Amino acid sequence: MSSAALTPSMSAAAGPPEWLRRAAVTAAGMCAFFTMYVTQGLLPSLQSVFHASVAELSLTITVTTLAVALAAPFSGIAADRFGRKRVLLISLAGLGLSTLLAATSSTLHGLLVWRAIEGLCIPGVFTATVAYISEEWQASDVPAVTALYISGSVAGGFSGRFIAGMVTAHADWQMAFVVLGVVNLLFLLLIARGLPASRRFKASAGGLRAALAGFAPHLRNPKLLGTYAIGFGILFSQVCTFTYVSFHLASAPYNFDLKDLSLLFTVYLVGMIATPLAGKLAWTFGKRRVFAAAVAMGSGGMLLTLLSPVWAIVLGLTLSSAGVFIAQSMATAQVPAFARQARSSAVGLYVLCYYMGGSVGAFGPAWVWAHAGWAGCVALVLIAQLAIGMAAWRLWARAC
């Protein structure tokens, strides 16, 4: 056995086996996205319960994503100060409990409060896990393990919607939140057992003021700033695509109903295959080249959606999703590499920009949709893809 295999971070004798560690990372990815968009498919049921408008009900998604964006930098500070695994487990416990308690809501306002609390807990999962991966695995394994995390997030985003829909169809929306909360807490047990205590973590010195001052080096780092902008563009593209293709397919000549539209999210599952493969390719060809290939694939998929046949649109959305998830895994792996210190806070800033991109992607293209339809939205996404592809190719040149 090589000496690299016997390093403390990789020694099987020092903790859980490697397969369990990687399973725990995948589970953390699932938890991060398990409940974030869960009400998306439940809005018709919630409307009959709360007798609210669609705009009011959409806040069950908006308050969560905004809370994620706002809390992300502070969760990074906490992970840098108190430790990766501790913040991860506390965040998971808060997420599971707030999901369970959301089932007790008797009003829409009450549900919004619990949804916001869920959003506050989610960034701790992301920032702590990504920083943990960068520190506890060898550099050659980081892209592959990060890809596993992204694959878990893909599975979590899909399975959360699917489980909630199936449980609501057979019981009610409260039971859906109970089931999701229980699943989150079960994953908490797996992650607590599967991830050993950090061995390379060094706590940041000082209090909150010093931690906030730690943002300054990140904001002066051109490579990090560029990668933050890339993250913004990645989720902007994804949210814009799936928000407005729903309107496109719901109108003539397709006339998709809600069941048909919900099935579109199955294309997300391609990310479970694409991202682990991308992690291996990144070690061979470099993250910059893999990112460029992902952008090219996603852009080609968007062009396919301009064709009339449904099969072409579905294939295009599949390629677009695969491209987005591969690009996200590459960008996520770059952040801690560029930061070199206070990595969790650097990841937290990335998460803030990433979800701000998603927020803009949902509402920003509305004017384009109203005046240019689906073709205009495709053009907007292609511009965003070109911009992030050029940025990554230039900024990441010496790093990968």
C-alpha cells in the first residue's frame, strides 16, 4: 500500500470505512435540497387549504431560498469558528425539527415562519460539508467526492418533491412534512456515524467581528469573485429554464397538465450519473476543461428545446440539467481551493451568490418571457452560459 493511502485522513483504521464516509457525504447533499423546493408540487393542495393566491403561496419557496442566501455567509463563519462536523450536525438537527414542526401550522403565515427557519438551517449543511471535503480528503479525490455531494443534492431535490407529492396524494400535506422531517433525522444519524471528526480543521481566531473581517480577503480575490459570479449564472440558468419552460409546455400546442409538468423534474436524475463521472474526468482533464464541456452541452440542450417535438424538448432539458450539475460540481470544488483560509466563509459567500442567481432567474426573465416568449428565455440562458464559460476559462487557467 502506498504511503499516501496511509495518511491519517484516509486510514481505515482511524475511523469509518471510505464507502461509509462517501455515503455520508451523499446523504448530506440530499438533506441540503430535500425540503428546499418541496412545496413546489404542493401548491394546488395548499391553495385549497389556506385559500390564498398563487403569489402568496409561492412565498413558501421564496422565503426559504432568501433565508438560504442571507444565512449562508454566517453559516460559513460558524463552521470556520466551531468546526465543520459540529455545524453540520446542528444544522441537520434544526432542519429536521423545523420540517416536522411545519406540519403543525394552521395558517399560511405559520407555515412561512417554519419554511424560513428551514432556509436558515440549510446553508450550514452546504458550507460545512464542502469545507470538510476539501480538508479531509486528498486533493486528487476532492473533485470526485464533491461530485458525490452534488449527486446527493440532485437526488434530494427530486426525491423530496416526489415523496411529498405521493404522501399528500394518499394522506395530506402535514403528513408529507412529517415524513420528510423523519427522513432528515435518519440521515442525521447516518452522517454522524459516517463522518469522523475533522483532523485538519483549524478554528478561526477571534469573534464575530474578526470573522466578518475575514470576508475581506475573499472579496479582494479576483478568482473567488469570478467564481461567485459563475455560481450566480449557473443557478440563474437552471431556474430560468425550468420556470419558463413550464409556461411554454402548458400552452398550446402542448397543453401539459400539472402531472405532466411535474414529470419534467425527472430529468434532474441525470445529474446523479453525470456529476460522479465529471469528478473523475476533472482529475484527468482539469476542472476548467470539464466546465467548458458542461457549458457546451447545456447550451446545446437549450437549443434543442427550440424544436417542436416533445422528445426534443425533453432531451434538451436533460442535457441542460446535466450541464448545470456538472458545472456546479466544478465551481463548488474551486471555491475552497481558491480561498486557502476561512474556507467555509468563502463557500458561504458562494452560496449567497448562487441562490441570488436563482432568485433573479425566477423573476428577472419575466419581461423577456412576456415580449419574446420561450425563444427569448433560451437566448437569455445562452448569453448567461457564454458569460460563465468565458469567465471560468480565463479565471481558472492556472488553477486547473
